[in-house]
Amino acid sequence: MSACPWASPSQVTLRPDNSIQLVTQWRYGSWTACSVSCGNGKRARYVSCRDAQGGVADESSCAHLPRPPEFSTCFSPCGQWHATEWSACSVTCGAGRATRQAVCSNHRHPVDQSFCDPDEKPVAEQECTAAPCPSVYTRQHIYEQPYGYPHDPGRHPGHSSWNVPSADNQWRTGPWGSCSSTCAGGFQRRVVVCQDADGRSNSYCDERVKPAESKSCDSGPCPLWNYSAWGECTQTCGSGRRTRLVVCQRPDGQRLNDYNCDILDKPPDVERCNLQPCPGSASWHRRPWKPCSVSCGRGIKQREISCLLQNQTRIEEAHCSHLPRPRTQKTCRARGCPTWKANRWRECSTTCGPGLQKRDVYCRLKGTGRVREDLCDPHSRLPTIQPCLTSECTPFTWVVADWEHCNATCGEGVRSRKVDCKGPGRTTVHDDYCEPSSRPSSLQLCEEAPCLYMWITAEWSQCSASCGVGFQQRIVSCSARPSSYSTQQFYPPSSFTSKSCPEPQPPATQPCLLRECSHTTYWKVGPWTMCSQTCGAGVMERKVECVTSKEQPSKHCRPSERPKSRAACQDRQCEPPNFTVNFIQPSCVRMDGEFYLKVKSRILQVCIYCAEMQTDSPKEYVTLRSGQTDNYSEVYGHRLLNPFQCPYNGSRRQDCDCRNDYPAAGYTLFHKVRLDLNSLRIMITDLHFSQTLHGRPVPFATAGDCYSAAKCPQCLIHQTRILAAFVKCVFTVERKRLLTHFFLSH
């Protein structure tokens, strides 16, 4: 083999420095372990510039030499290749192809092929040779043409060419491989293939001139074990020891290390000698082994020994001290012992506060099953009861008031009631003290008597022009009253969609003429446009221009008499619910912050936060009033080493057989979420008012669990509570008006 890179002389380059020749070179350490246990990872090593004395030099001194890389990629397969059986040959005679599939699997489950080492992928295709194809021609004039093939091979059925040798098909040989033995007789092999003039493999070469695929090789005689004569025995009687030298040598006497010879054939270099007892000496006498100390499991066997003379007379043990003392005990193993087994703990006896958990414990023998409890050790019995605490019991409960009257005088409406969280002494506390999931409903649908729909018209307004043709307007709305009310009774008007009232709708505008204009100019007004909102408060506009009596534009009208070009309008109230919403703060607000709404003469702090009010595109956020434990998004980061098993009891155990390395894991708390006014949807990727406690940021209302990839009977469930109330802020271009629509849903 070629020399190793670290064994070759280092590259040196001389550079002048104050007329002194300095030698510098790059040096590097060994690679670190791969950054991942399996898959594609990275590894690094230390690289430094050294001078002739081995000291660290400035890297500019080695700039004239190529710098060795400090980082490199590494790959360790996460799975193993498994190949299927070879398919049948593609042809029934002659040369063909056989195929098979190579599958990358992990824990007997197929995975992507990138998890396995591509260099170790089994071959998926190989050549196969079936029986020779039968010939349909008679080999005549064999000496007139090479190998006797006919002139027209195209008529042969099932063949595009004749399977016969030709000058274009030649044997190609590869290099000889290494010898199979480092000494004595061995053999070498090489690859021999048949190829055509284009280098493609075929089977048309002459087998009579095929080169040899193997040959014998001899690297010299093998070393053998050589040994000297035995030395003297350490004792003349009573069992001694003697030794001899055993070495591995070549036939020429060259001594080698022991691993160059067959270690199983090494002759012994120590043996006992003079085993006969000494005359009149003592020896150890061994009694039979007693039964095992236990009836099951692992125990101890014991026996008695004594020092006896040849005449079986027992003497002091000191007279046998020159002999190795036999052991008096050894371990023994009887049949398996039954052990205590326990089922899973049952649920806690209480839903809150301290309680008790129970489980079944029984005596079990492996291979038999449940046996009598007296066969197990009572001192090692597992506990059958333990204390438990599911959650702390709190004295806070929800208290509801009576339902209020329906907000609709007829038809369908909504009624409400007050829901408070009460503590000890029936004192009202913050809602966070009570369980949110058990909170009673504060709204309920209600239905009154059927409605009768009618048009309600107001008085005509003053004429829009003091002279000449102008316009008058009035408010026209569709109202309803209960069918049980008489026409003389007073009833509060309720606005509905105009489709509920009879046709035709009374006009809302009409032309007017107080008098003919005596002056030459006057303000000309056009009709009002439709309201900017289909429900609730909006804006309508009209065209106002100064013209002469001949309808020509003029600038001589009095500004003080100019009619209004914009006015507030409201076709109907928005449903449901039928709330009157007023904005409390000034209409020209330019500071960021939360706003208050007045709903039915009651001031509520609606959780809306308007941000970036100084810009042309302010943003609206909904403030989340619940605790931080309710408004979070989480992707759990633990992954089982075997992803096809289930976590213990569906819970998060820190001592599980897993690793915490999932790159997308994170835990994000949300204080405010942004609202898209066009679609009335929460923009979950806006993290302006959020806090990521660990890991990567996680979008709002998002959860993930990387514990297991198997179909487990239990799983972790992460829920992010979605806000029930949506608030929409619509800003005008001048940002002088803020119209708020309040939508409430469950």
C-alpha cells in the first residue's frame, strides 16, 4: 500500500525574513467524532501553522502552502440495507439480466434510502446465463468461414445476432488480486470478462482461449512454533511445576511475535510435575458437596476439607499449607423464583385535592403464570396503594344572576345575564380564579312575538339651496313592532333589512325650489350616494359646486352658504347582537394603545390594541386577557430513539429512552394577536407581541408532538384557545374617524 499521509515528510517552504531562512508548515490534529449519531453530519479538526521548532506561528507564514481543511462532512447510516431474492432470468436461453430490490429499513420499518450508506447498497442487477440457445442451422464449411456461422443471422428466431465468437469479441482481464496466504501455498484471482468492440459485456468469446482466472502463489515458508526442553521441577514430590521456552520462528531462525503463528496450536510452556505424594506427607481430603442453600434462584454450595496423612489420620491444616487449598464453597443455581408483579395504577379517588390510587399486585412464576402468594417473599411485596394529588381544590365557583329581558321587542333576539367568579365569603374575584371550561354561558337566544314591518319616514330637511333648484332629504328606515301591539301603543322602533318591509320604499330625497335666484351664481348640489356601510354607521357623499345661472362653473358663491358634501348615514343596525357601539376616545387618535367601547350605555374595555398609528398602515391586535398558560403554542422536542414504540403511558417522562434534539421545537407565549380586517382571521405568524421561552418561535394556534411515529393508544393533545370575540377597526385616510364593528360569537 502507499504510505500514510501523516507518515510522509511535511511540506516545507522557505521564505526570506531578515536574511534568515525560516521553515513553516501546516499541522493538523485528528478528526472529532461526527456531529450526529446517524445521517449526514459534520466533523472538525485543529489546524495551525508551525515553525521549524514546532511552535505556533502566524498563519500568514503558511499562506504560500495549501491550508488543510478544518471541517468535513461525515455520514453514518441510520438504517441497514436488506435485499430481496433475485428475480428469474430475463431470458430462457443465452445471456440475460436478473434484478432484485434493495430496501433501507430501521427497526424492520422501511425508511428513506438517504438514511443508509449509498456505498454499501446491494447490487440491484446482475448478469445471468440460462441454457444455451438451440441452433437452427447446420454448421457446414466450418473451415471456409470462422466458427461456421451463416451469412444471414437475422432469420434466426429469437436472436438479433448469432452467439458465436468473432474478431470483435475479445477476452479482457483485470489486475491480479493479492495472494490469499502470506506464507506457503496460496492463490490469486482476477476478473476475466468478454467484451465487444464497444466495451459492452457479452458471451460471444471463444472459451478455448479464455485466460486463467486464478493462479497459485507462494510467499515463502510459514513460521512454526519452536520450543526448548523442560526445565527442572519446582518440587521433588507432592506436585510441582516446570517451564520451557515456546517461540514463533521462521525456518531460518528469525523470531516473530506470537500472533504470526496459530495461537490454537501453541505448545504449553508450563506443566505440573512430580505429582506423586511425598512419603509420610499430608494431603487435602475433600468431602462431597452439600445441596444448594436455596430452593430457587442463586445460592451457595459448601463442602468440608481436611488435612490427612497417608494413613488417613487427621492433622493440623498447617501441614498441608504447601499444597493449594481446595475451595470450600461455590455458587449454585436452582429453578427460577417467583416474583411480585403489579398492574398499572388506577385513577385517583378524588378529582381534586389529596386522594388514593390502587393497583393489583400478584405473585408470578416465569413460564407458569400466577401462583400462590406464599411462594413470593412477603418483605419484597410491591405496594398496592399510594397517595395522589390531581390538582389543588379551590373554593372559587361561578355564580350566575337572572336572565335579563330580551333585547328584541319582536322576533329573535339575545338576552344576557351576569356571570361572576365568587370566592370565600361570596366575594367577587377575577375570572382567572375559576375554571374557564366550566364557565356558564352569559348569552342566550330569545324569541318574542312576531314582528310587523313598516316604513318609518322622518321630516323633510330644509332645501339644500336658498334659491334655484335644490334637494331635500329625510331618513327612511324599515322598522318592526310586535304584532300584539295596537297602533295607538308606543313601541321602540327596531331597524331591519329593507327586504322585510313592503315595496315600494318611500323616497329619501326630492327636488325643491324656494325661489328663483336673483344673483348670477348659486351652489348646485347633486344627489346623495349610497351609504358606505351596509349596516351600522357609515358616510354618504354628494357633489357640491358653484355655478352660474347658465350652469357655468364660478368662484363667486358665498363659502358660508356652501351645503355639506358629506353626512353620516345608517341604513340599519348590524346583527347579531343589536348593540349600540360608541367610541369613547377622541376621533383623531394618533397614539398606540388600547381603546374603550360603549355598548348599550355600559363602558366595556374591549381587548383591541391599535399599533403603528403614526404610519399610513396601522395594525390592529386583539389582546388576550387569559393567563399565559392558556395562550401558548408549543412543539414538543423529545424524540424516542426507537420512533416506532409508544411513550410510557402517553406522558412526558424526562427519563425516557429519547433525545431532545428536534430542531423545530419551541414554546411561545402570546399577549396579543394580529387581526386581518379583510378576512377577519387571526394572522398566526405575527409574533410582535409574543415571547419565546425556549427553542424556535411557534406560530399562534399551533402544536406539535415528536414523541412517537407509531399509532399509540394514547397521545399528547395540545390545544390553543382561540379568541371568541373579534374586533374590527376601520381607519379612514385622514384617520379622523374610527368606526368600530363589534362581532361576538361562540
